[in-house]
Amino acid sequence: MTSSTWLDASIARAVAGTSRLAAAARDFPHIVDHGTWQFTPDGVWTGGFWAGCLWLAAQHGGPATLRVQAIAATERLLPHVHAARNHDLGFMFYPSAVAAWRATDDGRYLEAAKTAARSLAAQFDAHAGYIPGWGFFGGEDWRGSVLVDTLMNLPLLVLAARHGGDAGLLKVVRAQVATTLGHHLRADGSVYHVYRFDPATGAALGGATYQGLAADSAWSRGQAWAITGLAILAGMLGDGTYRAASARVADYFVAHLPADGVPPWDFKAPAGAPKDASAGAIAAYGMLRLHELTHEQRWLGAALRLVRALHDSCENQGDDPGLLLHATADLPHGLGVDGTTMYGDYYWFKTLVRLRQVLTTRHLDASLDVPA
Ligand code: GLY
């Protein structure tokens, strides 16, 4: 298959795969574990990605019923905008409520996104200077633990501030990023998944992990969240420091990819360990955003190579469930190893669409070997 036709075909497959799943799903698809989609009635932290896939499919040639289903999935998440202990509210409401507001112009969805932003900002511990990583991790006490993933939830606060929200939302964004750049980002450009503080005194205790191999390893998806979260925030806020930090993590990511171009679940895992294609899709999206910010060809080249590698060895081109295979949700806890994840599918779909947009704008062809 030549040039851009592979990209068009992948987008068509993403639309078809989302339509197929939409016809079967009564609840929110979360991860594929042992070959079967696991559904959740409330969407846990991934429901926004399902709504986001439905919106993308509705906007890229899917049947009209998908728009109805995208609205229904978005509506079903709205009761969670008031969550008081959930650092994933950006994941839940940017791809759903913000996408719904943009697609329908219904201000109710913007208000819902703003409420979710306030709920997230209310979790900020002003004394300690961070949003704890409250989420879906069983009974653990997360008061003193900060996840690198939280970066991805901050664009919701910026959007809310831009649309009549309290300016204090931006202070939370600045403080959370400062904590992450000051503690998670390491000298070699990789990031800790978790950084722990003493919740009583705020004293820094050290790097840790929840889903990675070890505290000082480099959990692939954490690296990808950092690249993309920082690149999006750099664009929204025009911040060169965030852009440079995103590029540092992206350099680490690219330099540690194996020969087949698909990230292992953790960059410090032994050769032959399960892959995490979702980390590849998320990082590719972040690198596209870096290219748009910097106009540096190397980021377009890196994104294109990642997408080609995922297309060649992870895209579902058959009857398996999901759009993107060989993702790993949480290996240490035995969840979704070498399966499909809703976030992997969403960022795969979003990256394909954005890549085509970038290539079209630049009058480039997806078959071109973009210089490194
Ligand atoms: N908790 C975010 C992730 O699993 O990537």
C-alpha cells in the first residue's frame, strides 16, 4: 500500500472498529484483558476516552448513530464532575465534555468541563504544592504521592480559566508542573512515575512507581504522559520551559526505542518483555504537538516512525477486539498485559487524524521519509 493511503485506511479502520464496539457496548469499554473487553458502568478513569473515540468516529465518516452515542456516553459521565478524590478529571472530561461542547456548541458541556476543572483544582494541596494522585488504586493513601500522569489533566484547568474560570486555576497548573519538573524529571530526561512526599510536612521523600518495573525504571506510559502533557501545556500557555522539558523526555523515549520501534511496557524491562503500544500512541501524539510548536522536522519524523511501527505490528487489522493491540495496562498488578486499552485506542485514533492533518497542511505524503 502506498503513501497516504495507509493512513486513510487506518483512520477508516478506527472508525469501523469504534462503530463495531459501539454496536455491542452497553457500558464503558475499559481494557481488553485475556482477549475480552472489560466494561465499567461508570467509566472509571477511562470513560472519557470512549466518548472521545465516539466523537472522533462521528466526525470522520462514521454513521450518524455515533453522534447520538457520543452524546449519550458524554451525558453518562457528567454526574462525576464533582468528584473530590480523582486526579483524572481531565482524562474524563476533555475528550468527552470539551469535545461535546465543540461539536454541539451546547454551553452546558462547557459548564460541565469547568465544574470538573474546579473539582480537580480543589484537590490541590496548597501547603504541599501538588494534586495528590487520588484515583483507582484500591485503598492506598495517596495524600503524599504525585503521579506524572496528572500533567495530562491540567489542560482542562487552562481551558476553564480561559473561559471565565477563576484565574487561581492557572496557579494550580503552574504549581503542579513546577512540582513535576522539580521532582519527577531526572537528569537523563526520563521521569519517575510517582514522587512521594511526607503529607504532614511536605518534605520530599523520593521517586517511586505504581505501574512501572521499579522506582528508578522508566515506565513507558509515564514517559509518554509527560511528553504529551508538557507539549499541550506548552502550546496552551506559550511556555518555552515546558516545551524544552517535553523535548527532553521525548529524546529519552526515542533514544530507548527497540529496533522494531514499539516501546516495551517499561524501558528498563528485559528484552522480550511485553510491549505497551498505548505508550507509543500517546508519545506519537505528543511528538506531533512538539512538531507543531517547534516546526522541527525531527519530531514529525519521530511521530511518523512511531505510527508506522504501530501500524505495522500493533494495529488491529483483523477481528480481535480493539483498535490497537499489544498495549499493557498494568503489568505489576497483572491487568491487561499485551491487550488493548481505551486510552491506547483513543490516542491511536487521535494521532492518526492529527498526523493526516499535519501532513496535509505541510503538503507532505505519509510515505515520505521525513528527515530525522
Ligand atoms: N493511570 C494512568 C495510566 O494507567 O496510564
